[in-house]
Amino acid sequence: MKMLILGSTGMLGMALYRQAKREKITVIGVARSGADRTIDVTNETALQSLIVNENPDIVVNTIAITNLDYCERNPSLAYLTNARPASIVANICSEIDAASIHISTDHYYTGDKRKQHTEKSPVTLINEYARTKYAAEWFARTDEKSLIIRTNIVGFKNKSENPTFVEWCIKMLTERNPATIFDDFYTSPIDVYRFSEILLDLIEKGTTGVLNVAGKDVSSKKEFIFELAEALNLDTSHTKTGSVHMLTGIHRAESLGLNVKTAEKILGYKMPKKDEVIANLVNQYYTVS
């Protein structure tokens, strides 16, 4: 099996690259810099040529601008990065008979708190990020062999200039920086390395369509951060509780729980619960720090 990973220097791209190597998969990383192949995915000709020349069995597209404010200010670039490449990948993969994997988002649901949304739940597109990611899903669907994953991945990237959510949490906790933590922003997080293992299992099974792959539990940001702090023996007394609705400006989806029963049925095993996700993160933290 030969796998091409678009966005191999991002949090998921790096973890998936390492896991593919562990499983003896021939893997080629693609990014703007620091990868096996360097291209700008907004360059349609370069992206097409790369896929055709490499002739992979699988293309995994992990690339996205995830900064909501940036997407709102730069809608054209958000479309060219988040959506347009999915169309190119789907088209070329159909031509060369390769499977395409598109990593989507959970940023589609609002107003229903801890609800676990299925793959068929109605979506609400309240900002440019959600619009471009949802457009990408429909582009990806033009390849009948595509797998589109909705998820909420957490983990480490080790790039101080652009910390991940978990990295921000740990820095805030260890340095005792004042912070307002939301108790009404709900997600189903899964750690990036466990996600990578599950994704490779799904690929091996030839899974197609839209699929939720996430943690089994829905938790608020406050619950998740407090349990992470407890696992790391860190104090939370310097934090205060607030509402996501305190934020001004861009509208944000906040009820991002995902129902993972379909993935569990396909795989024959359960998705990780919150305590397992946190244990994995703690282990990764002590490994990389």
C-alpha cells in the first residue's frame, strides 16, 4: 500500500505519518515545507501532477485552515485551502483508481448541548470555516471510493508559535495564567494517535461514505480541561467559568458531540472514552516533554 498524506506537518498529518510507518505502509508526506514533497495545494496543476506522478493507492487530505477568524476575514483563501483541493483529489483519485480520505470537522451543530449527532443529523453552517469544510465534503463525495471523516482531534504539534488546544491548556495550567473556561461548549474529543490507528483500520476495511470518528463521550471544555489538569496534578483555581456566548464577533458552533455507533459497528470495537483519551494525552505529554 502506498499512501500520500496532504498536510503531513500538521498535528494529524505527523501522527498519521508515524503510525503508517509503524504499520509498514509506504507513506509520502506533502506540505508547503519540511515534507517529503513540497507543494502549495492551492496550486491545482501542482497538486494534480503530484498525485498522478506518485500514483498512490490512498490519498489522505488533512489540510485545512482551522482558525475561524482567519477564515472569516479571508473567505477566498479558506475556500482554496479547505474546499477546492478536495475536488481535485476526488477527481484524480477516481481517474487512477485510488481511495481518497477527507478529514472534515464537527463544526456543524449548535444549540443542542450534549446531543450526539449522527452522520445524518442536519447541519448548520454559521461561519466561513464550516461552509468551506462542508463544501469539501460534497466535493469529496464525487469519488465513490471516498471516506469522509467528521471528528474532533486533540493532541500535540510541538510548534510553540501555533499551539494546539491541548498545548494551550497545559501551558495555561502550568504557568497559572488566568483563563475563562467554557462550560457550555461541547465536543467528543479523541487523541490524535488513537485516531490515526482507527483511521488505518477503516482504510484496511475499505470503508467509504461519511463517518463520525471521535471519542465516545461528550464533554464540555471545562470538564475536559479539569480532568486533564487532575491527571497531570495541576491546579485550576486560577481559572474561572464562563459561557462561549460571551465571545463577540464570529458565530461559533458549540454543540459538537458526535455519535460514533456506526464506526463502532464497522470496526467491531468501541471508540475511546474520555478517561482513555486523557490518559493517552498524558502519556504523549510525558513522552514528548
